[in-house]
Amino acid sequence: MSLEDWLNKRWYPATDGGAGSGSHLPLLAPLEMAFRHGSRWRKQRNQPAPLPVPVIVVGNITVGGVGKTPLVAELGRWLQERGRKPGIISRGYGGRAKHYPYNVTAQSHPLESGDEPLMLHLMTGLPVMVSPKRVEAAEALIAEHGCDVILSDDGLQHYGLWRSLEICVIDGQRGLGNEHLLPRGPLRESPARLKDVDMVVVNGEASELVLSQCGEQLDFTMDLVPSRWHQFNLDQTSTLKLESGPDIGPCHGVAAIGNPKRFFDALRQLGYTVMEMAFPDHHQYSQQELQLDGITPVIMTMKDAVKCRDFWQSHWWAMEATAQLPDLFYQRIHQHLESFKSV
């Protein structure tokens, strides 16, 4: 069992078959306290200057994936359809570019850009800029691409970046786990942080655990719905409708995301019999790892697929999931943009 698996079983006991709660890790309490003080200090010392355009941060207060990247993609598409010029910024976790800010293109390699920024660019066609200093990435999007709205994929705790609106995403199954801060639990910030953000979005139907932890703070429910298939053949990407994908039956499900179970469950709902292959979040694949029987379809997330383009095979498929939200969510975004005053 990897360290990540060991921690997850203790951080998320109610959903991952863990043995207990954070009280089973009492030796980590001093480190949790140190992390709490450090988080408060970082927030207090940063007083960033406002930017001339709206900055919408989509993040979470737990480690790992909760579905914020599909929400960023959906927001980007929605804004573009309404005549805005959105751009996306990211830290570029897992990438190491030769220079920053780094402008992501369709030819970018995930080892330079990071997997999620490249995925976002391929899914939306929007300009995506990467930098550990997110404000530099935002300024570059405004100067080089004329962006009039900035979407930050993650960055809720990146207090060096000014923001006009904060959206926090919560996993509808895992919630806040054992409600302890790192490393005793999965939280980056205290649960009280939910009261400070502008909107809290729960990914999927909220479990009893999530309702008990943050029911009063939940504003909107988001569903991630399979929408289309992608295949990467040589230097081009083929996009197909959902009904034109791999034949229903056995498949190898491949996922290196925060909650692989959610992806495997989505495949089963489509009718597939899934042989699960879960890897740590942001895992960098080798060709040998995916040399299976050569016949059975291999289905992976878009985030995984962009890391496998160099050795893609014809029976491999990437499933794109689209975020669906209620009309009131978009009305709130519209109201924010209409009320924004440039500084």
C-alpha cells in the first residue's frame, strides 16, 4: 500500500473503507497545529493589488481532485459563448517549463505545462497561462491575449493572487474527510473557510457525511456527465460523440486523479465492465505500464490521456466529462461580472 492510500484510508474513513478518524493519528497533532499557524500567516501577510479584470478562483480546501478543473472548463465555454474573452491560469503542477509565464499550446508537453493546463487548453481552446506566481500568469493573459476575465484553476490558498470571486468545490462523497488539517487530515484550511467564499459547489449528490459537515454552506450541486470521446492519433485529436465510443463490454479503466472511484463508477453507469487501474494523482505514465492485452479497450480520463499522446494506441479512449450546473449558478456569475468595476 502506498503512503497516499494509507493516508486516504484514515483521512476519509466513511467513504474509503478506512479504519477510523483523525483521532487515530494523534502523533501528527503538533504538525497539524504548525500547519494551521502557517496557513493563517500566509493569508495575513499577502495583500495583493487588484487586477483590472474579474478574477474567478475555482478551488477547494482539501488536497486532491474534487472536480474543479471541469468546472473551470465549463465556465470558460460559458463565458466565451457570451462574448467574453476568458483566459485560464494555473500553477502547472507536475510541469517544469524553461521559463514562466508559460503559454500552453496544443503542442505543449505535460512535463512542461502540467497535465491539467494542457487538458484545459485541448478541451476549451482557450488561452492557458502557467506560472507558480499566478498573478504573473494573469497579467500575461491580459497583455498578450486581451483576456477580460481570468479563471484560476485551483489557487484558493494562493493569497498572492487577488480575486474578485471565490468558488469552493466539495466532493459529494468524501466531503471534508475527518475534518483535520494536514498532515492529520486532508484539509488545506479550516472548515470555517467555507463561510468566507462566495459560492460552495458540491460535486455530485451530497452524502450524509457532507450534509452533516457543511450542509448550510452548500449553494449548488454540480454533475459531471460523460459528454464525448477523444483519441490521439499521431499529431491530431479525433473527437467523437458519446454514442460512437468503444463497444459496451469489458474495459480497462485507467485513472490517476484525486478520486478514481468516481471515474470508474461513471464508466459502469455507461454499461462497461471495468477492470480498475488506479494510480496516484498526476501520475506520469510509461508505455510499459499500459501494455495490456492489446485488444480490450483502455478508457482513461482526459487528464490521463494528455500524458499518453506520445505512445497512444488505437484501442485507447479518453472520456471527457462536462460539468452541469443549475441556471441560478450562471445567474450569480453574470451578476458578478455586471457589477464588477475596474480599478
